[in-house]
Amino acid sequence: MMKKNVGFLLWILLSIFITSCTKTYREADAEKEEEIVPPGETYTPEQMHNLNVVYYVPSDILEIENWHYRLSGMTLHIQNYFHENFMRYRVNKKFGLEVNEANPEFIRIHYIKSNRRQAEMQEKNASEMAQEVLDYFKQNPEAKQSDHYLVWMPKYEGAFIKHFYPSDKEGFAFCGVDYTRWNPNYLKSSRAMAAFLTDLGLVLKTFAHSCFAVNGNVGSDADFMSIMGANKRERSTAKSQPIYNYKHYAGTGGSSSSFIAGTPGKIRVPIWDVRYLSGTQLFNEKYSYEPFEVVIEDFKVKSWAGANFVVENDTARAEVNFVVPQDTLRITCKFRTEPADVELAGVTLFDDPWLTYDVTGKRDSKMDEDEMEDTGFDAYGMYMDAVSFTKEGDCHVVEFVYPMVNHLNMLLTETSVSTETHELRLRFIGKNGMAYPHAPRSIKGVKEMRYKYKVTGVRAQTKPVEVPYYQKHDIAEKDFYGGTWGEIVEGME
């Protein structure tokens, strides 16, 4: 009898445990009425310059019920996400909003009923759509808080998530995501986020773009992934498109058996974007969007190994007397700014492999070459703070030590010989919100400030000696090569 009672008690406890575990998700996904305290009439701006938040609705559809509450919560989440990322680098800044005094769960969101139908509110119409929003603020000048706009839209056929620059000093984030499931309550559950907030990562990335940040990745030496980059590619017959890191933010939806939780703690804003964004209008009262130029007086790349080999991918098969060195580059750039008194926060070096595909799935080197195409999703970045610069007369000198083995996207394949173009390029980050190059004018910079080289993968050999697959670069053949700075490995010429 005692055994039966114990067994029954354990069954009861197990049932309570299972119920409590499932309740967490069900509450986030519940189809029940929410008690929402309505906002008052007074909104208080948090800073001198605050984000303009808009709900922009096509003329032929209705706004989604409770849009003000839902989109207020999602905007506050975006604010908190960037603040947390800034704080990882001890930068205590957040962009400002106009917050309701009676209920701080609401922020001011300007409602604009468009004169355009949803068929006329597609990505190709972004310029005209931005102008309609700008006209609203022109007619209501007291409502404008800054030159940056977060434009929420309902999720309709053809709705899009994309940044747009009406001018060199204005940035838009168009986010056509609003429907009843786009709800801040789902932020409490990773499963609910994966099922209903799959666009959240793209919205976060698009907001950063609207503040003039550009694509860039971190190397395998980092324990997190950049929200502005991609580490993987989709692979099918003749197609290899990037899988952006932000897709991991929300995880994968589907049934409970196939569910994979998201990893929001691993997807971060890289240090160079934190240093840049913290100087922009939304984060810095003393911002300046006055452009500056950079003149590179000297650019030199030295190779540690001296024999051009960069990566060895199959050490287990290599013989003891055959060692493929992993090259590390020392890159030195001597430059000056125009005007000379520009205060720099630092400089980012990007190593960008040209592995971009067009919409048809074909390789398109013209997109990689185009300075206005933001194809740097797999560009490995390294940041050097201005405190590490040295001075030579009127010039600054910055130096990077770049371990090439950390690059995660050297080549497409490891099974055959292939050669891919790479380029080294720099982004100079001002303290007050301007960078060179500046994204609305140029994303990658002029041709003369981009240093191309090639990486070749060599297939494994078994005769006369077992040689593993390896990759080599041709930097030693370029006019910016400065020789070796380490020990040359004998027998590897």
C-alpha cells in the first residue's frame, strides 16, 4: 500500500512539473485578452535627439488591432538590445524615445495613413515612401526629433524590411512586420520568439544600417557572432547565398520535436560599430555629420611565414617533416585626415572575400567591386582604437596583426583547386558620428583605397609525399607587400 501511495505521489509531482514547464510557453502564446492600460496624452523625450517612430499604413488596408502597444514594446526591446551591447564595452549610451508619462510601456508613434496602396508600397517604392513620411514631418515640424526614422508597417503582400538613405544625413528603417503575433510578450519565451518573431534579427540589423553601420563579421577568435555578418552560406546546385547571423537570433520555428532554441546572447554588435554608433545623432548630443576625407600615404603588408601559405586544413594527414605554416600578416597604414583636426575613435580593417551571388544564384564580382553594394557580410573585421595610433609628422600610423587562419570564409571548397579574390580595406571611425567612407556616399571606399589579393586552395596530394589540402595567398607579388616580419620556413617556397 505504501509503495502505491509513493508511486501516486510521484505521479502527481511529475504532472505538476510538466504543467509548470509547458505553462511558461503557453502564457506567451495564449489567445486571451490582455489588460492594457491606455497611454496618457503626455510624452516626454528622453534625449535632445530621439528616434522618430512611425506606423505607416497603406490606404487599402486597416491598421492591426493594438498596434500602438505591440510596436511600443518591440521598439523598447530594440532600444534595450543596443544598450546591452554598448554596455559590453562599458559604453553607457542608449538612443532616445518619447515615452508616455502615464504608462511607460507606450512610446510616441506617429500614425500615417498613406495615400499609396499596398501594391505601391514595395521595396522599389522606398524613395517615394520615405518622401511621404518626410512630408508628414515637414507639415508637423514640432514632431520631428531627429534625422533617423523607424517606420513600422503592417505585414502585407510585398511588405519588406530594408534601410534607406534619403540623404547623406538621414536614415530610414522600413519594417513591414506588424501583425497580431508581432508581440513583445513573445520575448519572454525562446520558443515563442522562434515561432513568431523570426524577423526580429533582421529588424535589429536594419536599424543599425539606418544609423549608417555597414556589414562586417568577426573571426573565429571571438566567442560571439556579429549581427552585421554571416558565417554560413546556403548550398544548392549553383547557388551559395549568405545565411546572416541574425537568423540564429530567433532560432527555428516548427513543431516541438524540430524546435531549435535561439541564441540571442551570442549575436552581438561588433566593437567597431559600437564605437561608431555611440557618436551618431541618436546617441550623442555633440554629434557632427560633417564629412571628412582620408588620404593614405602608405599601406604595407608583411607576411610572417614568407612563403605565402595561410591555412592548413588537414594536420592529421600531414607527415611530421612537412608543416604548412599558418600565416599572420602585419598591416601598417600611414594616413592623414582632411581636415586635419578630425577626432577619430579608431579604424577597422576588413578582409573581404569576393564570394557574392546575384539573385539568380550566379557569382557576381561586379557587386563585390561596386563601392555602393554592401557585400561585406563575410568581411572579417579587426578594430584598433585611436589610443594605439602613433604620429609621424602630420600623419597617423595604425598597425594590425592579422592571423589569417581566423578567417572563416577563405574559400568555397576544400576538395579542389580554386582561386578567389580578397580585398583589404579600411573604415575610419570619427568620434562624433561620421566615418570614412560614409555609407550613404560610399560603403567600401574608392578603388585606390582597396587592396586586392588572391587566395588559392591546393588539393591534397599523396605522391611523392603526403601533402594535405592547404591555401596560399599572393600578397608577396603585390606592390603593397613589405616583406617578411617573421621567420621563413625552409622548404616551403
